[in-house]
Amino acid sequence: MTVVLVTPRSFGRGDEVLRRRLADAVERVEWRQDGDLDAPTLRRLVAEVDGWIAGVERIDRDLLDDAARLKVIARYGVGVDNVDLAAAAERGIVVTNTPGANAGAVAELVIGLLYALARRIPEADRRIRAGTWPRIRGIALEGKVVGLLGLGAIGREVARRAIALGCSVRGHDPDPAARATAAALGVELAALDDVLAGSDFLSLHVPVLPATRGMVDAAFLARMKEGAFLVNAARGELVDEAALADALRTGRLAGAALDALAQEPPPPGHPLTELPGVVLTPHIGAHTDLAVRAMGERSVDNCLAVLRGEPAPDAVPLEGARDGDGR
């Protein structure tokens, strides 16, 4: 009997066609989309399935030790930093993801966050609800420099939208292919320090790797243009949140918008939840109707292909996805 475990909360929500497609292709689907599965429960479930359409669960060596039947981990999304790829490969487990499926959705959120910061929209809303009618002065996006760290699928979509809004876009990406990408988009490719020093808005689109974990620290923030804004719709682990809070308190940065935090949800009293210049969203970048449908279809395609003994369309190599930006 072929059994598939499904754990992402939004997989197939309101899409009975997708759910039926998966259910009809295997003998049984274990729908466990309640979230926050404890380790013993997850270990028991994984031991009894052949395929797993997985969300953001931590999939480490210890968990895979009990997954004797498991043939495929089909990530519902792009990032695979929570998956021990080496341990999976040792056990013959194919790991897949859905590159590019959510690029447009995340890019749209980034543009929304740029406007939220520039026009101080959340502040205006809060003050009206508090009974005032303030005259709030914002800044125009038109003519400003948007810096992008990473020109993967999401970075490219942000660039297209920002240029259409009249922004100048400056990017940094060490990938040799980035030069051609930047030229095609009309993005100025520059050294990291030049992007930091010259950007009015800086948006992160890089993976969590040893070299990038905590990269946005006090030294990084000190190299940014004074009065600039930071946007992070990638991974919370990229940012030293204490250093960011200090930069905001001192006025070194004018504001920040974050769709990802190191701990989600943030604990009570987290400094970034108490600063007025911060816009926070609950990791919703990929959650639009189109993106959810695309991630669902791609994850099912990958899972079923492996279970049929065929190559997965989006198999992740042992060294992992090149970045967390849907490249």
C-alpha cells in the first residue's frame, strides 16, 4: 500500500481537485495539516509513509532514521534549509521543491511592503483607529534606488515590478549568470558595498547558508545608506534582529518590513514588535491563490513521479537549492 503524508497547512485548502488528484493516485493519504506536530507524532507518521508532501518541518537525520519506507520528500515551497539533504541522500530519499512557483506572490508582497514603508500606511491606519486624523508625510517610490541582494526568481520579479514603478534597481549576486540576468532586466549589477551604500530600500533574496546566516548584523547595517529601509521576505535567519532594532532606535535606518523572523511567531516583548517604524507580516509571501495552487501542483507532480519510479521534475541536488529565492 502506497501512503503519502501531507503536512503543509495550506496545501489544497479549498482545492478539492488537487486533493482528489493526490488521493486517487495512491492507496491512502494521511492528511495531517493541523500544524505544530510534536516530534514523537511526526516520527511515527514518517515511519509509515512512502511519500511526504512537507512544509517547514525540521527534517533531520534522527527523524529520517525511522523513515524506512520513505522514498520522497516533496517540499511544498522552495527552501530546503530545514532538510538534511545528506542524510536523505544516504537513505535513497529524493528531495524536491517548487522553484519559481511562488516568485510572483512574494514579489508582490515585497512591493506592498515598500509602499507600506514609504507611505507609512500601517501608521496611518493605527492613528485613525486611535481617533486622530493625521497628516502623514511619506516619500515617493518613484526615482528611488531599490537594492536587491539576490537575483533569483523572486529577485527578478521584484526588479521587474520596481522598474515599472519608476525605481532604479541595483543588484548584487555572485552567480556568474547574474550579469546576463541583470542586463536583460535593466538592473545595475554592483558590488555588495555599493548596493548597501546606494540603496534607499534594500530587499533580501538570498538563501540561509553559513555565509549568509546572520549576515545583516551591526557592521552590515552600518554600511547601509543612512535613513534607508530594509525589507526581508526571505528568511528570518538572515538578520541579527537585536542589531536591526538598535539601528532603528538610533535612526540609522528609517524603517524595516519583515515577512520572516528568526522565531515565528515572535515571543512577547520582542523588540521589533514594539518599534513604530517596523512593519511585520506573518510569513505570508507565498500565500496567494495562484502561488498556493502552483506549489500544490508542483509538489504533487514531484511526489507522484518518484513513487512511480520516474525522475522528479524538481529534484534538489545534494548541495541543495542554489538559493532560497526560487531560482
